[in-house]
Amino acid sequence: MNSTAARGRAGVIGFIVAETSLFAVFVVAYLFYIGKSATGPYPRDVLDLPLVGTVCLLSSSITVARATRALAAGRIARTGAWLLVTVVLGLAFLASTAQEWRGLIVGRGLTIGTNLFGSTFYPLVGLHASHVIVGLVMLSLCAAFAWSGALKTVHADRVELVSWYWHFVDGVWIVVFTVVYVVGR
């Protein structure tokens, strides 16, 4: 591994550690305020388990891993296909989140200003969604480069770093899902 690749790995690791700290603050705030809202709605009253979105997002870790393996093996077209599948799964997760938020806001009257639950739920889940969007932009660019022929096997380390970020986003979702939809209900 050359020094540029090593610096890239160290940079991504540093970024993931910093982002983990940020998410930790939001998770602790959510856990601290569970059950402290003076008025409803409460999590148990309005939250359903987002199983379809969760399955899509967690499955996308498998597809992005397949994409990185395909690129390392020189299979550029296959890399592009797996990256596209990853993007579609990520978009399905975001659509699921958007549908949930619409139902909560329009159907159940839960906004960020409704109570402590709303004030901690939307920033935590929204922070995660914003990270999904950033990941989808990076994955889409990689897929576009694969389809255009600009992505080569020599770029495998860079695509792997994008996959690290995506795995981080998936790992954070496991924590958010557990805290919000399992413990918090």
C-alpha cells in the first residue's frame, strides 16, 4: 500500500471516529429524554418498526461489498451493477424514512416542536438520513464512473473507502434502530 492510500485510510478512519462521536451525542440525548415528554404522542403510540427500509439498508452492505470485490477483480461492469443495486436499496431506505415522517407529521401530528420525543427523534433519524444521502451521492458517482469507463481497477482502494463509509452508515442504523424502535418504544 502506498503512502497516499495509507493517508486515505487514516483520513476515513478519523472521519468515521468523529462522526461516531456526533451520533453518540444524539443517541445519548434521545435516551436521556425517553419518557420525559409531558404530552404525547409518545414513541409507543406512533412508531412502527421500519422493517422493509432496514432490510434494504442492511442488504446494501452486502451489495457494496460485492461491488468492491468485483472492482478488485477487474470486473468493471459488474462493479457498476452492484453499485447501482446498492444505490437503489439506499433510495428505498430513504423512501421508507420519508413515508414514515409524512405519516408522523401529517397523520399523527408529531413535529420537531411537538414535545421532547419529536425534538430528539427527528434530529437523530434526520442526521442518519443525511449521511445516507451523502453516501448515495458518492456511490452514484462511483457507479457513473464505472458505466462511463472512467473507473479502473487501480481505483479499487478509493471505492473501498467509499464502501467503508457506507458500512458505517449501516452500522449507525443498527444503533439508531435499536435505540429508537426497540428500546425507545
